[in-house]
Amino acid sequence: MALDLYYLEETDSVCSNRVVVTLAEKGITDWTPHKMILMNRDQFKPEYLKINPQGVVPTLVHDGVPIRESSLICKYIDDLYPEPSLKPKELSEQYRMNEWIKLFDERAFEATAVVNFVTKFRLTVPRDKMEERWKVIPSIDRLYRQKSVVLEGVESPYVMRAIGSFEMVFKLMEHALSDDRPYLMGDQFTLAETNLAPFVKVLEMVRFLDFWMEPYPRTRAWWDRMASRPSMQMLDDFPYSAVSEDSPHAKSGRATEVEFRKKLEEYREQFDHAFNPVD
Ligand SMILES: N[C@@H](CCC(=O)N[C@@H](CS)C(=O)NCC(=O)O)C(=O)O
């Protein structure tokens, strides 16, 4: 059996990291790495577009068959190697896990990209480099989002949307974890964890995690459990990590913190009442 992974090896490459962390959690090592570099436009090379027509990373190729979409790749890997299983046994519980993953795909992915762009990309990538990138970006959604966030900073409406998305995710998590379960699905560590932890990692990289998670102590404890796992610690060895206080993520995050926190407070004042999970 041949498993080839086309991915980005960077601490903040969230979609690739979902897959890398899932492989590590399952103890799978016999895969062939194909490291991609976005700045070299590897994702738009004809041979890559054949396996991923949207020109996005990652792609897993299993015996010549391409599997796309990071959350689906993680499920595929878990089905391909049943042990140790990263999904609950009960069908209804599998559905619940998939409901979490759908929420992370739909809300947390874009929110994480916005946090990364309003900090590191906005403050460290030269504007002419961004303009070059925007001229050839194939997705109108990404173009509007990136331009708005880079040009308007925290005043971009996408920033409020991102705050709303993470707030919704954290409120749902805090509620689910209120029975002191260690993981979202109970005692079992599952794909719900591997599909969210790389996103939350970016909040840690830009030093937003401590203030953002203040009202969510159980979610914070969940994150501390994630952060202590070797599969997550491995990400700190990748390029662009933010262990150092001088890293671009740490510096640009700290430079944005005051104005970002104001937006978070504004959101909580206006919308906190609007969404509160109950049993
Ligand atoms: N929904 C896709 C999204 C993949 C995605 O957007 N990947 C980013 C890197 S994290 C990418 O390839 N960006 C290409 C670009 O910026 O040109 C998935 O989950 O796999």
C-alpha cells in the first residue's frame, strides 16, 4: 500500500496539520511526504491540479487515488487503519463527532485564517507581495477576505465574524465539557480533537489564547491537554513556529492584541446574550 501526502510543513498550516496530527496519533509512519511551498505556487502546478483541482493543500494519495479535504482525509486514514480508532463505536456518537467536525470546517477554519491574516500576514508580509498574490488568487471568497482583513485590520467585518465563530465554538465546547469529560466525545480522544487542535494552536501562536479563553476554563483545560500531546508538540519543530517571543506570530499578535481585545469585548457586549447552549 502506498500513502503519499502533499502538505505544508509549517506550524500554522492548519489543514495540513490536521492530517499530520491524525497520522501521528494513529502511529502511522509509513507515508511518503511531499512538502509543498505556497510561495513557489506549487499548489497551482499542473501536476498538482490533477490531484487537487482547487489548488489547495493537503491531498492524500492512496494507491494512486487522491483524497481531498483535510477533515475527510482524517476520516479516511482512520477507516484505513482501524486501530487505534479515533472515532466512537456507537453510530449516534459518530454522528455527534461528525457534527463537531462540520462546525470546525464551517466556522473555525475561516476564523483561524482571519486571525492569521490580521496579525502575521498583515504586519509582516510586504504589501506588494500581498498584491502580487491577490492578482492570481483563484478564489473570490479568499480574495475578498484577505484584502478586507489586510487593508482594514481589526475593523474588517471578517474579524467580527471570526470572533463570532470562535465564540460559538468555545461556548459549545464549554457546555459539552461541563460534565468534566476530558475530550469532546467523552473519555475517548477522537477526530474531533485532531480536527480542531491545529486551529486553536494558531491562537496560541499569536498569543491570543490566554485572554480569549478566560471565560472558558474547561475549554482551556482541554487545550492544555491537547498542547501536552507529542502529536501537537511536534508542530513546534516545523518552520514558522512561534515558541520564541521574537517570532513573527508572537510579535504581530502582541502588536494587534489591544485593538483585537476591544473588538472581542464589543462582540461580547452586543452578542453574548444571543447564543447560549442549554440542555
Ligand atoms: N477545505 C480545504 C481547505 C484547504 C486550504 O485552504 N488549504 C490552504 C492552506 S491551509 C491552501 O492550500 N491555500 C492555498 C493558497 O493560499 O493558495 C481543506 O480542509 O483541506
